Amino acid sequence: MKIKKFHFFKIVLLLLPSTCLHAANPSTATISVTIPALVQISGLSDITLAPTNFGSPVTGATTICIYTNVITPLGSYYITATSANASSGLFRVANGANHITYSAFWNSTSSPTQTVSLSSGVKTAQQLGGDSSSLTCGGTPDANFNISISSSNVAGVLPGTFTDTVTIVVSPS
């Protein structure tokens, strides 16, 4: 009589709770991006004046690009212009201790018309017309900063170079 040999194999299946292996194990992640209200001012140039006729105001202007992603209303922003030589909200150019007061204006189009009178350091009411699609306004300015020195403020002033630095801040609110 032949004795048959049987081989027994022991198979152990180890199951780990919640970490079962699968051919695909889906997981999810939530991605959140918060875009704040953004504004940018660019293209501002220096204004140089050389009065030749004392019977009219001396004026100058620079065009500007305002970008804004503000939604309500679309393209809106605020401007604060501050004169380095300001006194009681007045813009002034200076030559040493001598000062000449001038008027400053904002126009939310590229036209140099004097539409919004500015006081140094005071934020304007909400402006409209900022570009909401291009940081560079597509190469076409959409705003204007302009100044005017009355002929009476220029007359009687000693010759010299009078300067001012105006800081223009654009804000979304």
C-alpha cells in the first residue's frame, strides 16, 4: 500500500482596516482660491511747465492706465493724490521757502478736462472707467491727471524752478 503524501499550504490573508489595496484608490482635495479686489496704476509721466503768457493759467497733464477687477460697479476705483509740499489740502510747488499753489484734477477718461477737483491727501468719490481686462489698458490710457496754476499765482513770483512730487494712489475701496 502506497501512502500518499499530502502537502498542506497555509495561506494567511492579512486585512488591514481601512487600507485595503485596490487597483485604484480615489481621493479628493478641495482647492480654494480667493481673488481680492485688485487695482494698478501705470503710465504716469512727469509734467513740466514753462509759462510764457501771464494772462492765462499754466496747465499740464499726463495720461494714465488704471486697471481694476472691482465688480461693483465693474471698472471702479478711488484716487488719492498727495502733494509733497501740501498745506491744508492745497497742492503746492516749492523753491526753497517759496511756494506756488496749484489746482489738481482727475478725469476718469484720457481727456485733460478738469472734471474732479482734488485735495491733497483726500480720497475721491468712486471713479468709473478703469480697464477690467488688461493691466496695460491695451496701450490706450483711460484716465488723466492734470494741473492748473492760475496766472495770478505765477505773476510776481521770483524766477526759479519750482517742483513738487505728487503721489497718486489708486485703491479698490
